[in-house]
Amino acid sequence: MNKLTKLGVSALCGSLAAVSSANAGELAVTGGVDMSWLSLDGVTGNPLGIGSNISFTGSGELDNGWGVALGIALNNKNTYSNTNVTVTVPALGALRFSHGVTGAGIDRMDDSTPNVWEEAYATGLSTGINTVSGVSGSQNIEYTPSMLPEGLTARLAWTPDADGAAIADKSSSGDSGNKGSGYDVTLTATDAVTGMSGLTVYGGLSKVEQDDTIVTIDGNIEEKTMGVTYAMGAFTLGYQISKEDNGISSGAQEYENDAYGITFAVNDDLSIGYNNYESKQTNTTNVTAKASSIQVAYTMGGASIRLARADVDNAKYQTTADADTDAMTLSVSLAF
């Protein structure tokens, strides 16, 4: 019997358990904790921070050979940060049903320049820098075909409502905003395609419909990005550009971003790197926000120690004196 009708593609844990018991699937639990010390100029208070995460992953195979995988991630305060179901059909590819999380569509390319820990804008400072996000903020379906040549990966993500909130099965989010349906297309080519060892090129585009009957809206939201990374020995270099047109006639109308990074692996455990990200906002007053960071990361078994020095200019696209900040962040991560 085809168990797909039993599963109902609903990703309920009970359904997964039924698949597992019938098809020798399994459910695994992993987790970890991050502890940090943030030294921020001009700010007093407690610099200690803690972050926890728990991940549930399950997989199984239907009688017809289709693979089914479930992923549920919990971050701090027991809130969902990532939930998805992936159905893999041999010779055709994989369909991922995502619960409106990051990492889908063009959002996985928000900043793919190399770093040893975090992006320059994500080391503890509130930068407010805008990056491409596409349809990832709403529930979406992403297709990854498997019939492409080796080294070439394409993905197509689609959502019926880019404003829709994450909802349970047999439910509807209703009409929650000005956005309509949208799609993302991304493409990555490794050295098997580029023909140069260590060279990877990637790019993507996104389009989200908007209600143009609203006075301030004159078009759809359109995003695009492209980048390149090159690994040579212990060094990895990367450069990326992206652009977002918000389709509005006032306020923050466009963003143009440039990012680059370089990392050096001292040995198998120790790495150092530098990352820079600049974002120009087209508004009444055009402002460029900038974040740069020097980072060191050391890993030993399930423990990682990271140190980052970050500098931000014009945070949140503001030009006031307090919009220029810098900080030192020490982080210790333990996985179990």
C-alpha cells in the first residue's frame, strides 16, 4: 500500500512515527548551547548571554521508494525557528514544505561570502542591515531537481501569500498584508561545472507580487543576487552583490549591497577571517550602512570558541552619532 496517503504530507510527529515503524525510519534529537560575552562601547548592563537550541530530525522511506524527512528546530524560549518536511522522489528531485523560515529560496544566499563564525552584521550588534529574503518569511514549497549535471544545483521556491503567517495543517492564514504570491529561483555551480578547482559561482532572483491599488505601491518586490567564492589551499575568498527594489514610491525604495570575505585555516582546528558588508539605501536621504568584522574560531571536539571584533557605521541607515558602534564578542558553543 502507498503510505503517502497515510502521511498526508502533514509532517505530524504521529504520522512520522507511523512511517518509521512501517519502514524502519528513525527520529533523532540533537542540541547545543551558546554562551557569550559582549563588550559594547557606551552600553552598561549585563554582558552575559546564552542561547540554546534543540533539533528533531526524522526520516523514513515509503513502499514506493520515496524518501520522507522531517526537521523541527527550537531556539530560545521554546519557539520554533525552523520546521520543514522534505519528500524526495527518485530521478525527479526533492520537494521541501517549509514553515515560513529562513534558509529557503534566495534567503539562503543573503550573504554567502566566507566567514569563520558569523556574517559581519550578525556578531551581536544591532545593525538593521537589509538583505535579500524572497519568499522565506512565509510558508513555501521549494523544489530541487535531481536530473541536472553534477556540480549544478537549482532550486525553485514558491509561496501563495508572502505575507501569510506560519500555520498548522487544514488552516488558512487569511489575507494579512499587501503582498501576494511570489517565487525565488537560485542556481549554484561548483568547480565540476566551472572547470576551475575551488571556484563556485551562484546567483538568484526573486519576485513577490504587491497590491498596486495602494497609492504608495507602484510595482512588485524584486530581488537579485550573484556571487563567487574561490578556495585555494588554506585560503577562501568571496565576493557578492545584491539588489532589492521594494516597488514603492516613498520611503526605503531600493537597497544595493556589496559583501566580501576572506578566511584562512591555520590548521584543522583554528581559523581566522575578515568579512565586510555594505548596504546603500535609496530613501529621502540616501545612507550606506556598513559592517565589518575580524573573527577567530577554534574547535575541539564538540566545543567551539569564537572571538569577533565588529565595527558598524550608520546602523539602521541612521547618521546620528550613536549609529556608529563597535563591539568585541566572545562566544563558547557546546554541542551534544
